[in-house]
Amino acid sequence: MNELLFSPIRIGALTLKNRLTMAPLYLGYAGEGGTVSDLLLEHYRQMAASGVALVVVENATVDHPAGSGSHRTLRADSDANLSGLTRLAQTIQAQGALACLQLNHAGRFAGAAEQPVAPSAVETFGRLPKALEEEQIGAIAAKFADAARRACAAGFDMVELHGGTGYLLAQFVSPHTNRRGDAYGGSPQGRLRFPLEVVQAVTAAVGPAPVGYRFLADEWLPGGLKPAESTPFAAALEAAGIAYLSVMGGTYESFFLPEIISRGRQDGYMVDLAAGVKQRVGIPVITAGRLSGGALCERVLQAGQADLIGLARVLWADPEWPAKVREGREDAILHCDPDCGDTCTQMVIKGRPAFCVRWPHAKRQALKAMFV
């Protein structure tokens, strides 16, 4: 039972002790200005101590404030953040997990920017971003490379490029948000140019460290990116040197649509997207999306739909999930409640740190006391 789930796997030159990873999850735990806070360190200590093989730290901006989703988005854009990032990597590794830092530019979703930038001036929740000039595009690719070097200097084992959730890399790929007529738009090949240039710059910057990619397979939007276009992009990323793909669906424009909310309540609701990508690539594929039980995770791996499991809110709600699954105590798992009204997300939207309503009162109070 769970033979594959707790078996090792290689990503690049690194060996993961099992097939469980923590998928990146923004909770608003960083300090004001994107610093590594005591609360953030304790959160990731718990996640790494859970027994997962790899912890992917939530998106760290490569360009502040222009690329920051909020004023509490982690920063990897300056050496001023290096000591905090070093403490973060060491905290994760001390618990026996590999540490990965996800790098991001929020583009049109940059809440910290006075006027966000994007591939094209497409209105975003009442804000109109400014279309990037070609020279600005190259400068952002260089910022990704600088942030990746900084992550490696801080001791992270690998980095992940955030090409999901409708952020800047995904905005270039999407026909919904990229309406450019130059070399960075127009055809599907043109829309792939910028993310592939970022991959090239980052892989050159980090040397042997693996570079993963958070991969948007389907925007779940009319006129948005669909698997017919995204899966060839997956193959292009593999050819460019990406070490793994962490597959997801949806953006901030689709997450709150009634049909997507309904879909998100179903166990394994993004597995089909990962399975479609896995058919096109030979590198490891991570799937996520309410994978709440060990038996389901094992079936996904045995069926060849993915190579690794990404646990986000499942692991956050109960850091003992891996141990309980391994020991046959699944009936004791504290599950994320899909009927709670998405309380944690609502907290984040309001600029407050997220806490699970299912946690014991003492745990909530202890973590709240660490928030600054």
C-alpha cells in the first residue's frame, strides 16, 4: 500500500526521499515589505517537518514593487533580503526536506504597484496595466536570473518559476492577456518567447541547480489558454532545460466563478490537467488540487497521471498528513473543509494572515501571536 507514494524519485541531480511535495501557498505570513518573519519561519518549519520530500516556498518577487502581488509578498529582488532567505532555506533543510524558492513577477496582478505592467493593456479588476516595451521585457528576464542566483546563494536546493495563476509568465502565454503584435505576441510561438527567454536566463544563472516551472494548463476562461496550446508549451519547456512541471489550472479571473468553485470542491480536481501534460513530457510532473487521501494519491501515481503529489492546503490544515497516511491512520487526518466558505482565502484578500478554522484554538492563538 502506498508503495509509490513513499518511494524516492530524482529531479535533476537531486533525489527526493518520497513523492510528496508542499505546493506553494500564499498565506500572508511574511513581514510588511516582504521580509522573512518569525511566523513565516515557523510555518515552513512545520511544513518541512511533516515528512514531505520537497518544500516549495510561496512566490518571491523578482521586482519590487512592480512585480509584487502585495506588500507581504516575499522578496528575492535585493541582497538586503539574502540573510532572511538564508534562514528560511536552512529552516526547511534542518527538518530533512529539500528547499525550493518560487520566483515570480505578478504583472497585471501586482497589488503593490502603482500601475502594474503586463504584455498588453487588458483591464484587470478595474485597473488598466501598462503594456511592456520590448526593452523592459529583457530587463525583467534579467531580474528573474538575478533572483535565481540570490536563491542559490541563500542555499536553496532549486528554484521554481511561477508560470501559473495568471501571473506575468502566464500572461504572455495566454491569448486572453497577450494581444501584442510584435515578436512577443501574435502567434503561439511569439507568446512563448518571453517565458522561454526567462528559462534560458535562469538556467544559465543557477548552473546545476534544478529549475522547475509552475505550469498553467488551462485558464478555465472563455478565450483563455487551453490544453491544446499549453501542452506543446510543456514540451518546449522540457527542451529548454526545465527539470519538472508543477501543473495547475485557473487564474484569479476564474477561481471565483461558480463552476470553478464547484470543481474545486472535488478531490483531485486538477489531476486530468497533469495527466494531459505528462503525455507530452518525460520530466517529472507534479499534480495538486485537493488530494486529500493517500489512496487517491497512490492511484494517481500508479496510473501514470503524475510523478509527484503537491499538497498545499491539505498539508497546511494537517502537517501530520504524511505520517498519518504512511501509518494507516487516515481516519485521524484533519481535513481542509470545502464548506467553510474559503475562510483562509478571505483572510488573505483582506490583508490578514490566514489561519485554518479547523485548527485547535491554542495553535491559532500561538501563530497569531507571532504575526507582525
